[in-house]
Amino acid sequence: MRRIALLTDFGTRDPYVASMKGVIASRTDAPVVDLSHEIAPQDIFGAAWFLRTVERWWPAGTIFVAVVDPGVGTTRRILAAERNDKVFLAPDNGLLTFVPSDIIRSVEDEALFLPGGSATFHGRDRFAPVAAALANGMAIDRLGPLVRDVARLDYTPGSIVAIDHFGNAITDIEPPPGRFALRAGERTIDRLCRTYEEGSDEPFLIVGSSGTIEISVRNGSAAVALGLRRGDRVAIC
């Protein structure tokens, strides 16, 4: 039995996640796990980077259901991508930008969808029953035709891609060999620490758990201290 992993911007106060889980539970005994439901509303980039960071740690057979879908109910497609024996269901809006795959299908088998579904809640009416069908063993090639022209985010490498809960500014830059410094705005940061404890209240660099360079302040927020935001440009210097 395959597991289903959910990623949404729904939050947990409203009935949306619970409704999706109910549809899945009525169709399969596959375990359902929550990656996060705290993606900022309509934040496709945030969901895409989150998925890039976590998917590698999940075992083969996982079915990722990523629903951050401001275009719900329009002609945008639902995609099913295969990568490393995992399946990714997501709207065709760039959410799969950082999960490259040569096998991507447009989900078009309407017999899998809930009858009389809502135009505003494809997470419940389309994504959930499709995920359950895959968990029960349905082959992905039954979902619909192969597609190539999928949406990708307009993204330029060399930037801050996330500000985490602690205020660390996470970049998309992998550390080069040897010593290096990082330019962020008008500030050049050249102190590299192995752990947060080695740092101080002055900004320093650290290679974070995602394998990319972070700007940090010990026991504080680098984002607040330096006025950093997601999307700010950074560069090795």
C-alpha cells in the first residue's frame, strides 16, 4: 500500500483538509500524512521550494498531493509526474518547477473525479480521489496523456528562496569549495560557521540542512536584522 503525503495552503482551521482526508479514507486504507498546510495562501513558489526540500527524504512509492491552486476551476490542468518511483499530483501552475521529471501526464480521466464536484475545491473533488486510486494500484498511464508544455515559475537562481521560522535567510546557492563570502544587498558576509552555536549576534553564513547557504544570526532573526526578504538577490564573492 502506497502512502499519500499532503501539502496545501488550506490551514487546519477550515474543513478543507479534513474533507480531502475523508474522500481518501472512503476509497483506500493507504496512510495519509501531512507535510504542511501552512503554506501562505496562493504562494506557489513557497510550495514548490518546500516540495523540493522534503521530497528526497520520502521513500519510493510516496504519492505527493500538492494543492496550492489559485487557478482552481479554470482550464489549468492537473498534472501527475513520476520521479524516483514517486508520484506528484499538482496543478499546472509551476508548483513542480523544482521536481524535474520526464514523465508528466495530464489527469483527464473524469471517471475518477467525484460526481457533481465543485469548481472551487478540486483538492477534495479531483486530487483526493485520484490519489486514492493511485494508492490502490492504478497505473499512472491511465490518468491521461503525456504532456511536455508544463508551467514553470519565472525564477532566477541566486536569491533568497525562503525565510524559515527562526528568521534564517535560506538561499538557493550551494557552497563552493574553499573559503567564500556572500553578497546580500549592500552587505558582504564572510564569516562561515559550522553550527549555529559557533555564530554570534552578527550575521554569519552556514550550510543548512537543505545543502544550501543560509544567512543566520545566533538566537535571532537574520531576516529582521538585515531587512532580508524572499526574492532578494545574493551572490558568491
